[in-house]
Amino acid sequence: MTTGAGLRLVGREDELQALVERVEGAHLGGVLIGLMGEPGVGKSALQAGVAAHARSNGFRVLAARGAQSEVHLPFAGLHQLLRPLLGRADRLPERQRDALLACFAMSDSPVVNPFFTSLAVLELLVDAALEAPVLVCLDDLHLLDQPTLDVLAFVARRIAGERVALVCAARSGSLPFADDETITWIEVQGLTTAASTALLAAQAPDLTPALRDRILREADGNPLALLEFAVAVQSGRWSGADDELPMTTRLERAFLARAGDLDEAARVVVDVAALNDGEDLTDVLAAAATLHPAAGHLAAVAPASQLELLTVVGDTYRITHPLVGSAVRQAMSPATRRRVHAALADVLSAQPDRAIWHRAASAPGPDEQIAAGLERAASEARHRGAVSTAVTWLERAAALSPDPGDRAARLLGAAEIGYELGRFVQVEQITARVSGMVVRARERSRLAWLEGVFHDGSTSEPAEIRHLVDLARRATEDDDADLAMQLLFGASRRVWWRDPGESVRHDVVRAAREVRLSAGDPRVLAVLGLADSLALGPEIVGHLTQWPADAGGRPDLAGLLGIAAFGVGDFGLATTFLSAPVQQLRADGRLGLLAEALALRAWAEINLGVFDGSRSAEEAWRLADETGQAVWAATARAAVAVIDAVGGHWDLRHPLLTEAEDTARRMPNASSSLLAGVQLARGIAALGAERPEPAYDELHRVFVRNDPAHQRVQQLWTLSYLADAAVHAGRREQASALLEAVERSAGSAPTAGPTIALEYTRAVLADPASAEELFGAALDGAGRDLPWHRARLQLAHGSWLRRQRRTVESRAPLRAARSTFDTLGAHSWAHRADRELRATGERGWRPARSPREELSPQETQIAELAAEGLSNREIAQRLFLSHRTVGSHLYRIFPKLGVTSRSQLAAVLVPARSAVIRR
């Protein structure tokens, strides 16, 4: 009686050959294949066939298989997979090595960030692939523990250029990597009638034609069903009464019928084995002995092994098929299941984490002692970097908490852990559960903060914002300044994403001033900058200038100062302050918060006129997608589109802008800030393509109060481009009226960003009598040291001079503008300046082309870091790549830049960022 992979490959020779050919492509670069299908359809058999072929062709094969009983054990699957490579751990950078060993409880490391564990795994696989191509086989992917899946998803996104192939198998509908487009999923179908007949004939050649036809019909091409139904018929256990049930249920019943032949002691062994979360047979026998006197001996295992329910190798075992385990578990009564878990908890007392999980499963109802034990286990899991497991265990602790307040507090603790690493989905699921509970006052405030912490402006309804303000005031009364500022930060971000009106803005500001903190506290400044920057800009900037760039070695505070500076439009200060948290978040591997900081910095640079920030925007987009933060991913996409537009790529329906717009519109009260960024990108693109009418229409939306893209602060940042479009589209009067309105809202002492926009707009829209003076003031004004803004002024001034028939005078500013635009890579704008010059009679210009323009944003990052002297491993750790990927990028970068060594990079990477960012 055999149900081995060999028989189940009958009729699959062509499929196997196609998979083998694809895996062999790993010699040239990463291959990622997912097999999905119903249980028993042959996924494991195909995977085993690929693995056997790979071994015979020199591949190193690493394998792990998920198990329902181990799904709560952090990194259980990863340990299976990496066991053959752990001897190489000493080759890893110290931080990665410590993180990897700590996740297996093999070192006493301080709190581990899971992203360093993921990097360590990537490096181990890539290092092994230098000796021989590596095949990673992951069976029953849907049953692997979540921390293992998190690591594998990280790795899967980064092996495209490595000699690593990944073949995984998962049940249809589960697809743990479904968000990752790098994996090609293949639906494994049932066998053809001819192949099914051949397989059945090989397994059961003596069947009568009637029985054979019935099995063929009921199995419907499922190889495991063909084999199991034949075995059931031959042993007299198949009744054929389950014909209408789903295939999974019929297979489980077939396996359960087989288990029915076991004696009492053997059945106890199988029950314990099905609930055990390890592979040690000694543990199973020890637990079974407490439940049945004859079940503690090796002889009790033999019947289950003979019936192919358990596979025993030495002192270890495994359930033969996941459906065996699920069938046995479902057949147990709740009381039996609790007794088995209790027995395992006693036997595993030396392994506290495993013991407390079984103790929890044995509890008939709430139990504070067990709940507290789970909370301690969650803390230990978090220490090891198993964040997903920590969340699961806190949720289980909450379920066992007798006190409703403790239950809510533990759930919110789980949500806060998810927030720290950017796990949006986990936070959203948990807060949805807590929102329907009766919770303590402080937990209600924690919940309110968490409900909006990721998609901040998900609702900007005045009532919702005032609710947050009320909670903050209560926290202030309780002398909890930290919680009060968390709540007010959430409220002020909602104000930013969509303006709820003056009264609500003032409420937020008053509540922030009531908190017992100094006026220059970064938390207070961030709230004021987001809530009412136009009114409070000079006050906020006055406090910002008292802080050093790194906020005294506190990158968390520097990030808040950067947000405050961004809100008031002092983009030089914003870029300076945001650099510290970007560096620290990168060093800490906190990718979710890093995505936010990078996106914000990219937009600060765009508003300064620094457009080589595409690498920040592109990385923010990638990391935000990876950590499930749709709003920040959309923000980064819009930034990339603006940079594209400046480079001359005009597309009114740019796909990145469409995606960003869709994200904004999916948010309740659609995010006006995000939509305003989309409109700015479209306007700049149309201006560069010399299409002033559509440019004006796109940009004008930001100024229309009832338009979803209306944003009272971002109007100022959009104003100069609107003026540009208005002059060439015959809309000067309408733009002048908007200028007057914006001047009133900006106040008498606007900050740097608004001042640049206002000076430009006044000059461009001026009448002939005052234009000369206003152009002069603008050229000597706030934007004089920012090449992009100065070049735009020079282009506008030169064009105005030419229209005034001052042809000779117009050439100098036009030449200067053309040169600057060319250097910045703003090619369409350089051509605009050149066309103006040609109209003056000047000819002969040829645009320059910088070699760095041939590089992608990621290649630019790598080249710049290499030019700074960082090694491949140092670059890899900073960018969350493998060192070999970095080496491959440099191999392609050198010929693009015309260099042959790292030492030559600095000379050719002349910074496009010529902007002077002044403190």
C-alpha cells in the first residue's frame, strides 16, 4: 500500500518537465513559482519531482513543510529550512547573525528587529548560491508560521538577480504571498481520464470494472483520492456514501476510517501526535503515557506507521499528510482535545513558550494565570523578532482574560506592536474588534489613536477630530502628556489631509497649547504645523531654528521637527530634519516608518526644486507597498510622477497618478492633500510639454473650495505653476484674483516656501509697469539660491523681456535658465528656454546628457553609496538587499557611467542636487 510521490506523478511528466526547465533558469537569476490547488491534487508530488531533478543537477535543495500543529511556533518553518546552512551564520554581519540566532533562541541578543533576521536569511541563501544554485522548496505554505512567512516574503521580493529558485505549494484560496507580483502562481489541475486510469491500474490492478469506474468518477482526477479510495476499497473501509461531499472532506474521512483500525493505545499516540507542535517522538510518547498506560511505548507507534498515518525516522516523526492531522483533530471531542493539550503542557514544562500555548488550549474558559503566561510569552516572542507571533499570543491572552478591561488592553498591546513595524492589516483587524468592546478610559484613547494611525485622514469629519481633541484633553487632565500628544497628532493629520474648517483647527491648536509641554517641544510644533501652519508659520519656524539638525541625537524628535517644517513650507529645514530619522529608521530596519519619512522627504525636495530625489520616492513607494501602507505608497507614487514630469514625460493619465488618485478616492472624505499632489504633478507635466490650457485646468482644482483636490496650504505650493499656465493660457485675470486670496490667507510674514511662490507669482502676473521691479525682487528673494526656482524665474523674466521687444537683454536670463534646466535633467523645460532663445535669433545649442540619467533610482542610490566608500555588504544592509545584488548592480552601473572602478564613481556622479539648503 503506497501513496508515494512517484505514483502520483503518473500523467504529470509534461508538467514536471516544464517546472524543471524553469527552475534550471536559476543558474541565470531568481525563479519564483507557486503551485496551488486542492488537497491531494499533486502539488507536493510535483515539488518533490523538481527537488529530485535539481539535486541530480548540482542544486543545493532546502526544504520546509508547514504543519497546523506548529503554526503558532515562531520561526519553526524557517528553522526547518535553514538547518543545513546555520553553520554559515558566522559569516554574516554581526547584527544579522545575532538576529538570526536569536529568533531560534540560540543566542542572548537584545530585542531583535525581524528585518535583520530577513536580511540574514537572504544573505545565507545568496552566499550558498555562490557555490551551487539553491532550490528552496516550501510545502503547505499556508500552514507555515507567520514569522517564517514574513521572512520568506521579504526574501522572495529580493532574489530576482540571484541563483536561487523558490518553489512553494499552497492550498487554493490561501496564497500567503498573494500581494507579491514576483511569484508566478500555477493552478495544478486534476489528471486526465487516461492518466487517472493508468495511476489506478498501477495502484489497484485487481479492481472490478465497476469499482474502477466508480473510483475514477468520484476521484475526478485527484491523484491522492484515486490512491486513497482504492486503498479504502481493498481494505473494505469505503462505503461510497460520501459522494456529494467536498473532496477535502471525503479524503479526511478516508484517512479517519484508516485510523479507526487502530487499537486504543495507538489511537492515543496518533491523537497526541496530531496536536503536538514539534517532531520529537519522545515527547509524544511521554504525553501519551499519561493518557493510556500502554501508549508510552514505541510498540504503540507501529500500527500508525504501518497504516501510513505517521512517518517515523529515528526519534522523529511527521504526520503523513496534512489531511490526516486535520481529520484526527476534528474527530476528537473538545474534552479529549483539552486532555491531550494538558498532557503535552506537562511534558513540555522545560520549554515555557510551547507549554503555555498547550496550557491555554487545555483551558475550558477564562483563566488569568494562563493569560498572564501568554502575555509573558508574547514579550519573549517580540524579543526574538517574532512580531506576528507576539500579536497572536496577545490575542489569545485577551481571549482568556476574565476581566474585560484586561482583554481590551491586551488586544491594544497587540495592535501597538503591529504599528511599530508598519503592520497596517493587523492593526486594523484588532482595532475593529476592540471598537465594539467596553474599555477603560485610557484604552479608549489608545484605541482612538490606533484607529487612525496608518491612514491618518481616513476620516476628517469635524466630529471625529473633536472626539480626538476631547480625549486628548482628558489625557492632559490625567497628566498623560504622551497620550495627549499622540491623540492630537492624529487629529492634526486629519486636519492636514482634509480641512475640517477654522473652528476645528483652532480647537486642535488650543488643546495642544494646554498640554504641559514647552512651546518648542517637537510634538507640539508638529501638531501646530499640521493643524494651522498658515497662521502660526513664523512662530513655528522661530522654535525650529533653535534646534540642531539631529535634534540633539534624537531622530524621533528630528522627524517631528521635519513634519512641522514641512507643514509650514520651510522645505530646507524639513529636508535637514528628516535626514536624521531616515538614517535611524534604516539602521533599525523599521521599514513602515521609513517609507513615511522617505515619502515626506521626497516631497520636501520636490518643493525645493530638487528632483534627483526620485530614489527616495521610489524606495518609499516600494517599502510602503511592502508594509501595506496604501496612503504613503500613493504619496510616493505621486512624487515619482512629478519627477517624471520635470524630466519631460508628459502623460495626463500617468498610471502612477491614476493609482494615487484611486487610493485617495477610496478614503472616506477623499484625501485632499494627496489629490492636490496628483494635480500638481499633472500641471507640471503639461507645463513642461507647453500645454498651458490643460495645465491651468489641472492646477486650478487645488483652489476650488468644493473640489476634492482643494488644499488650503498646498495652494501656496501650487500657485507659481498656476501663474505660469495662466500667462500662456490667457487666464491672467483669474490667476490674479486667486493670488489676492492666497496672499490674504498666507498672512504678512509667510515662511520660505510660500514666499518663493508668492514672489514668483507677483512677478509673472504683474502689469508691464511693475513687472521689472517685481522680477528683480524675486530674483534676489527667497529662491535665489535654489537653482530650479531661480531658473524658472529667469525663463519667465527672459520671456517677458522678449515680449517687450528687449531681445538682446532677454538672452542672458534665457541662457542661464536653459543651462540650469539642462543640468537638473529638466529636459522639456530646457527646450522651452531654447525655443525662446531661438525666437531671439540664437542657434546652435545641444542639450547635455549626464551619464547618471542612465541609472535607475536604485542604481543611483547604490552608486552614490559606493562612491562614499561603503562596501557591498554595508550598502546591502542599508538598502535591505543582498550583497550580491549590490555587486550585480555595480557591474551594470560601471559601463553606464563609463568607469572601471569604484574610485572613479565620485568624479562622474556630479550631484544634480545643486540646490543650497540653508538652515
